[in-house]
Amino acid sequence: MNVLEKKIRVLIADDSTFMRRVLARIIERDPQLEVVGEARDGREAVDLAESLHPDVITMDLNMPRVDGLQATEMIMSQHPRPIVILSSDSRDGAETTLRALELGAIDFVPKPSSGIDLDMNQVGEELTRKIRMASKVRVVRTATRTKSGAAAAVAATDRLAPAAWKSPTPSPDERFPIVVIAASTGGPAMVMRLAPRFPKNYPAAVFLVQHMPATFTSQFGLQLAEVAQMRVKEAEHCERFRPGTFYICPGSHHLSFSATGKILLDNGPRILGYRPSADVALETVAAFAGKMAVGVILTGMGNDGAQGARAVKSAGGTVLAQDEATSVIFGMPAEAIKAGAVDRVLGIDDIYPAVDRCVTQLMASAAVSFR
């Protein structure tokens, strides 16, 4: 590192003195990073974020007085800073982490359940990598969630598809559009804005391939059902997919489409570092659906989805990509654009109208072709 290059200034928020010491050692080992402050609870985190102006904050969620979720909401609404969450991989930890991502946190690092020094050092490389990445993000003030409490729970119960639920089975000659959404860093917040716009009984099947551990995708389905009009469910192996449903790929598996119209899940090795792989889903939907496929590449780091987007485009389908201005990380969309596979580049709030126009045109075309 050039001695004149400015270091990334990090604020640690954790109620454990031991954990703050471990995190500080991990962060200070990276020559690009320096710890400029430590907060013992969420209230201190908010105050130090305002006074120290750190480049990145690492945020524990379970803290006294003001917890990490409340602190994230306050920071992102008052003096926004890039926040990396330190999260438990339990169900409660996953739920709170996803809420924090909705509120504007950039990313998360699973916190080892034992919390011992050795385990924390095992996630050190991931933590420092995500801190460096977060420091490059342009953060903005974010709004709080508009649905919560009992009303949201009732809505979620109504829309979350139980395992036994079946939508009407299409006739053998019926064709319907298939929308595949690929996302990584920053994706959960964007999907929470996009998904509610799909109406109930939508004439397409919608799939989400989000880079996220399995515990988190399962919980994300529950939270997505709170705001979605479509029925939401995790995809199941050998399930015959149908229109009117928003399917979430489990984080533990790759998702592909069989030639007979079924979902296939594969827990094989990561592909180019990713599982689930957006390329696998997009390439197989292109082979199955051809021009009835619509690919959507949202915010995320890396190049997953670029090869799949080319396959969709080559098969006559349509590919949309999120623009740089509204992306948290303009990696995946940029790579798909560089590949020459994107038909339109749009802000997040313009993506649903564009998808809907594609679906409407495809349905009209399919109706004409079967007359």
C-alpha cells in the first residue's frame, strides 16, 4: 500500500469487549484498514458515526440500550454510512440481518456461534474484503419499512404459499413467460422494492436467484411474503412451476429448469465462486423458454449472470439490467452490459414496468400463435 494512500476508517460496534478486541486485531492486520472508534451499544454507534465520520461501520445486532437494527435505521436515516452487519446464522439472526439490509446496510458476515477468537479469525478474510467493498459504496438516506406488526403478519400468512398449495395447472400447450431475477450485494433491499409490484395471479412465473446462505433465503421468503401480492415460496426439487408464483432459489442449491417444465435443485460445488449460480438458472431458462424468458440482472459484485444473460439474449429472450445510479454495487449489471446481452438499463423503479411490458407482449404473442 502506498504510504500516501488514505486508509479506510472503521468504527466497530459490539457490546462484547472481547469481540471488539478480536475484530480490531483482524481489521488492523489489513494495511488498507484502521479502527478509528469502538461503540459498546447502538446509542454509542449512532453518536460516533456522527462525530467520527467513519468510512465503514461493523455492526453487531444484539446490543443493549439501542440494538444494532435500531442503530442501523437511525444512522441510515440521519447520517448514512456504509454498514456491514455481523450476524448470527440462527433464524432470529437471519430475520434481523435481513431487516437491516432492507434499511440500507450494505452486506453481512455470519458471526460464528461460539464467538471464540479462532472462529472469528476464520471469517476475517471475508470481513475485511466486505469492509473494503463497502467503503466504495455511495450510501444514501433510506426510508423505514412501511409495513410491520400484526397487519404484515396477516398479509404474509395470506400470501406465503404452503407446501401443499398448487396454482392451476397449465394445459399442455400453454406457454407463459418466465422471469429470472439475479442479485447479490444490495439485492434484498432492491427485491423488496421490486417484488410488491407484481400483482396477484400474475401471468408469468418469477424466480429469484440471490447470493445468500440457505438460512437467509428461507427467512427472506417469509419477509418477502409480508409485502408481496404474488404468492411466495422457496423452490422445491422436481416441482412443476406455474405462473402467479414468486419462487426463491434456496441458498444451498443451484436452480435449473428441466426440459419438461420442472425445477431442478443441485447442491453441487460452487460455480465460479457462487451457489446459487445465476448463470445456471439463466442458461437453462433460455434453453427451456426461448423468447418467453426474461432475465433481470440487479445489483451485485462479480460477473455471475453475464454468461446466462448472453444465453437468454441468444435464445430470443429479453434481458434488463439495473443502472449504476440505483445499484449498491454496479458489478453484475455492468458485466452483463459489457457482454452485449442487455436490452435495457433501468433504475430499480423502472424495472417492473419494463418487465410487465415484456410479459404483456409475450402473452399476446403466445395467444396469437395458438389460434
